[in-house]
Amino acid sequence: MQITMLRRSLAGCLALAAVAGMSPPVPAHAAAPAAWTTCRGDDIPPGMQCATTTVPVDWRHPAGPAITLNLARLPATTPARRIGTVLIVPGGPGQDGIPVLKESTASFAALRRRFDVVAYDPRSGNAMRSILPPSCLRPGLKAVSAVRTRTRYRAQAGALDEAVQRCRADDTTGLVDHLDSLSVARDMDAVREFAGEEKLSLLGWSYGGVAAAAYARLYPRRVRAMVLDGVVDHSGGPFALERSMLPPVDRSLARFTAWCASDKACALHGRDVRGLWRRLVKAVGRRPVTVGSPGLGTITMDDTHLKMFGGTVTQPAAWPALAGALAKAAEGDFTWFGEQALHNSQAWTIPAFMAARCSDALGYQGYDELVRGRRHAERISADFGGGSLWESLVCSGWKQPIANPPRPLPVAGLPPLLGLGSYTDFATTEALTRKIPGSVSVRYDGPGHVMYLAGHRCMTEHADRYLTDLTLPPAGSVCRS
């Protein structure tokens, strides 16, 4: 719900190159190619190794232009008992895997006893930022409007399309047309081949779940095990996603109001928080407010913009700031909300970012479907329904073919999956994993996102046990906060 660009990068050299000939797969557990070398740079974890591999820009034309992807691994610490490779699949889109591996080495300590842990910087991360021209990395709009008429919808979509077409015209590599999660999944299989494995064990989180699911569709028999941590269920499309996403946000509002009732640190202590929220949403729905910010421009906010902050309600660390902003909004000052909405507008309308998400078709397609989607979401949640429409509004400017449309996961050939999720994202994770017979999802009875990296021992142990022994926890397992 909260719209935030995840941007992590590791300095590296990515350039266009001719495609290297792909070698045939070698048996699992064989020694990896000699291309791994000791990583260079500051704060490199002991034993961390780096490599590069080339993949085609367009997998339909493997002999065409290619990009070089950065890889890194933490080798198994007990080689004699090594099982294989765990590939981590980062989120975003825009997050790189190597910085996560570098910064979260301790999280993988137990897993490394039996596995090489391998990370990669996806084409939608470091590669994209290193290769694409400036026009692909500049915002297409300063402010995204919620648009309530077909005419305004078409005008905003046209402006976004112009930004995309400028980017495509300047992009001599063709990469911007191939940032979808299906292309990322094919890159992942190239990493599997490079690592010398017949099968991969996968650990994907957040938006990385979309690429992990795409990999499962393409190569179900190459998946040894798969952990999905705080992911979205891309397989059912946006209507299904709303059904799993919105109820946890409503429950988070109840927790937020309870905190304000019990803690004097809340700027709304002693007030009817839910009532205030609903009055504000209703007020800006009837009479939108215009907010200006130096350097960011102005935005006219209606109830859709305000409902977008459901993501903030799910994050207890953000509650003090949210409570303060609501107290000011009650007095007519929506500056905090407006600045956040402007930041999000400008991040989401970067053409390269649009290419990475919109080609996965997570949003509603076209104005009529957008209207139906808004009504559908408002029936599920009066407080936050419609706040996730930004995906659809931004993607109205993406006119290229949908490369990775929502589709079911294959049942045949895919092993049972393990899902992990906090009380805010368990539902979206479980909505995906339950579609594969025998799968189990474990709920963390507390807030947070990406439990494996957050250091919650109970959740990490469930994941490590499954990845190592292929032993799933009992259905209904809960880790207490």
C-alpha cells in the first residue's frame, strides 16, 4: 500500500556485451566454475566471492545484445556436507541482491553450513541504472492525479506514455522493454547454470516473489525448494490481490488507534482516531486539497491519495509521524501527506520503474477496469479501498505488450512451498503458497516486512530447516513476537 522505491546498489561494472555461449547444465553438487574470485571493495564479508555472467537483453533473441549481471556468493562453510545453492531473489523492483548479502551475512550463517548462498543484481536494479539513458530515469510526472473522468484518465495516460516513448527512443540497448519479472526469471536460470546446479533452492521476498513465481512457472522441475517471505500474489491479478491485501491494513488501523489510546506519545491521544481518519478521507473526497512543496511542485489530493497511506498504518515505527500529520491535517495542514504523495508520484513515474512493474500487469487495465477496481476495493475496505490504485494510474501510460501477465502456478512438478509473513503481509503470501498442495505458511504475530532478514529466530529457523531437510512446519504455525 505505501508506495516506496527500494533503491540499493553496489558499485559495479555493467555494460553491453556480446552474449557468451551458454554451457550445458552440469550435475548438481559439482564444483562451480573457476570464474568466482575474491570480492574487492570496502566492508566485504570474509570469504565472499564475486563473478559476472552475461544474459541476453531479449531472451527471445539469445544471440542479440546482452548485459552483464553481477553475482556474489558466500560459499558453504562445511563443503563436505554441501547440499547445493540457495539463490536469494530481492524485492523492489530496483533492489539489488549483492548489497543485501553483504549487509545481512549473519542472517545466512546457519544456512551456509550446507549451502552456497548466491545473490545477483537483477536487470531491474543496478543494470538498469547503469545502462539506461537519463530520460529513462527521470520522473514522467510531478504529481499523479486520481482522475475521476475518462477524459482526465486519457490525458494523464498520454503524458506518461510520452515520457516512456522518449525513454524508448533514447534507449539504444532495448533494455527498457525487457525489465519484466519473466525476463528476470530467465536470468535466474542462467545463474543456476553458472552455479553448476540442476536445481535451485530459492529465497524470495517482497516484490521478488513475482520473479520467483515466474521462475516456478517456467522451470517447476528445476526448483528444489522455495521460501516466499512477505510477497504479493501476482497469480490472481489485482482483484484477488485487493482481497488479500486490504483486511490486514484495516486490522493495522485498529492497532494504531489502540496505541494512540494507550500511549501519550501519540499526538492524537484521547481522540477518536478512526473517526478522525474517516472524516478526513470524506472531506478530501468531497473537496480535494492542493499542497505545494519547494522543489517538488504541487499536488491536488483527494481521498484516493489519502488512502494510499494504509501502508504507513501497517508500520508501527511510522505511527508517531503519522499521528502528528493527522493532527495537523485536522487543522487543515496536509503538507506531510502532500510531500509524501509527490515523492511517490515522481518515483513511480520514472519510465524504467514503470517498465519493471507495469510489464507484470499488477494493476487494472484501462479506465473501465479501474472504475470497477475502485468499487471492488471500497467494498472490501471503506477506510483504505482505492489506495492501491496508483499502480493502475501509473501503468496507464505503459502501452507496450504485457510480458508477464498474472497466471496460475503449475501444480505438477513444483514442490510444496514455505511462506513467511508478519500480520501485515501474511495474507498476501499465504494466498500464493496455498495454491500449491502441501505448502505451509508461518505467521509472525507482530509487525515487519521480510522476516528472514529481520533476525526473527523462529521464522529463520523454520526457513533454514525447510531449505536444508525439506521439512515443513505444521500447518497453522505461528511465531510469537
